[in-house]
Amino acid sequence: MTISLRWGAATDTGRVRSVNEDSALVEDGLFAVADGMGGHVAGEVASRVAIDALRTNAGQGLAEAVRLANRAVFERAVDDPSLRGMGTTMCAATLVEQDGRPQLLIANVGDSRVYVFRDGELVQLTDDHSLVGEMERDGRLTAEEAKVHPQRNIVTRVLGNEPDVEVDQFWLDPFRGDRLLLCSDGLFDMVDDDVMVHVLRSEPDANEAAAELVTLANEAGGRDNITVVLVDVVDDGGKAEAASASLAGTTTKSRPVERVVRDDEPAEPAPAPSNRRPRAGRATRHLTWRSALFVLALLAIVAGAAGGTWWFARTGYFVGIDRHRVTLFQGRPGGVLFLDPTVEHRTGLRLGDLPPARRAAVEDQHEFTTKAAAERFIDRLRQETTTTTTTTPGTTSTTVLPPTSAPTPSSTP
Ligand code: MN
């Protein structure tokens, strides 16, 4: 059995940013979108390095190629201090043979998305690795709340920040008429699902449809870079007809979208239910209940605004000075409303101990999305201090070690 694909793509800087940090890959049988981050040129470099590595390593399997792309970005950031902290999302799709049948294999890290448009419905296949995505999966936010949440741009998993990364994989049994949509958040943050559906239904040419989606995102404000890759299944060797014929006269859907999730870890035939793992058909239900949720959404927005403020005030970490010592805080510098940052732990380091180049970052109360990242920053400060200065006399017993170090004697009850 053979599958024929036709594809199109479009990308644009948008109306606010000055640089397009997105990159895309559009080759026969291999498609990807990467949304780089890191400021200045770093985001642009991250997404391009990732896409190049994906293409180079595609022969090793999709998930492995994404892991190697992660490694490539990570190593590039280690080699070049001006690129430190850069990262990129990546979603990718490829055609593979599975038990003699062509299948679409999809991989994802980050908050770019892969959707399938089938039978008039748009179904999101990937999970967003973002704080709001996790809250939505845990049932703490609705899809509508997530879409307008002030922290929706915080990504919880990216390529390039760690030497290794966990890659989500999904399989899709392709049928003629399917349209696979890969896109960066610059599209779905700006354009509603039903508007995307309208374009996908009315514009058959993949290039035209991709360009139209980018235009709509710009007309809605274009607040971010926008990248769209659209892959059409134009022939499936008669599979779609066979599926329809076998179900003629019934109301059952002939080609339900099944989101088959695969972990890279030990292949288990039936994954145990867990609130971290997605459930098949979730996005379909969301579309069907859309109108009924409208009234609830209004109430939810009010609650969400209050919760969002609290959440905004309490998420994130920064490194600053407290009692003349370099200190890790949880919260936002200066606080939000009456919600003040709290001291997570105070190190023994003084501002004056730090190399001059580092003092500015601490004085500016440099922010981090995760505690681990803030602790790594402090570890680096500590290393740089021990290599550049001699031990200061008189600070013997006051040093407070971070929780990851050996237990301090003072912690005994
Ligand atoms: Mn983006």
C-alpha cells in the first residue's frame, strides 16, 4: 500500500517581533517546525541548529533524531557563551512503515503543535509542554482559560537546555483527505480553532492554506513569529473507500482519529492511566462541547484572572540579594500586588565575592522558570567565585548550603 503526500508551508516574523526565530523543515516524508527562544540571535540559532540536526539524523528514527537535535543545540550553547540559555521547541512528522502499512509518526517537545484535520474536525495530536498545558491536562484550567492565560508562554520542556530530553511520540493511521498541520504558537495563540477549520475546509491547496493561516494570525495582531506546515494525504491506496464501504448505513465514523501515545521508555502494550498522559479523543470532545462551554467560560475567566494573578506572583524564581547574601527567591522581583517573593534559600555568597560580570545579573534579579535552573545559576556563581577569589576569612560557619548539597548539621531536629 502506498501513501502520497502533498505539502505547503509559510512562515512570517509577525507584526511585533523584529526577528523570525522559527524554523521549518519541509522535505518529502519529513516535516518539522521549531520555535526558538533565547533572545537576540540565540533563538534563531537554536531552531536552525535543531532543524539541521533533525534532517541529518532522520535515518536513525524520528525520536532519536529529535534527541540528537537536542544534543546539538545543547552543545552549541555550551560552546558559545553568547548563546547560553537558548532553546527551541520541535514538532515533527514523518512517514514510516509499521507492519507493512504506512503510518505517520509524530514527535514533539515543547509547545508547538501538530493537529490533524479529518472529517471536518481539527484534533490536536500533541500535548503542549507548557505550564498552562499541564494545568489544562490536570483539569485546573479549561482550554479557553489556557488560551488567554498570562503565563501561557512558559514552556516546561524544550530542546537545548539539558543534555538529554524526553520526546513524546504519536502514531496516526493516515487516510486520504487528512491534513496534518504543524505550527508554532504564533498561529494558535492568535487564530481560533473554528477559523482554522474554515481555512482548512475551504482552501484545498496546501501552500495557499498555509499562507492564509499566516495572514489571519497577522491580521489578529501577529504578536509572535508564525510558522505553518501543512501536509495533505492525497492518496492512501483506496483505504478510505474501503473503510467507508465497510460501515455503509451505520452512523459510526469510518475513520476515527486515534491518538496512539508511545513512550520511549519500556514499550508497554497498554499504558496505565495517569493524569500526565493524554487520553485519545480529548480534543474532539473539546470541539463538540465548545458552544456549551461558552457560558461556563465567562465565569471561568473571572476565576481564572484571580487565580492567574496569584499564580503569576508565585511561579518562577529569581536570584537576588537578601541580608547581603546571594539568595534564591520564589516569586517575582518586587512582588505582585500583596504577594511578596519568599526566600527559598540564602547562600553564603556576597555580591562583592562575585566576578564583576556576574554582579549585574544578580543586581537585576535575574528570573528563571524553574528552581533547578536558578540553582544551576547559583552553582555556577559559586564555581566562578571559588576559582577567582580566595576564601574570605571570618565566614566559616554562616554558609547555608542549598538543599541539593550534603545535609547541614542544623537540620537535625
Ligand atoms: Mn513562538
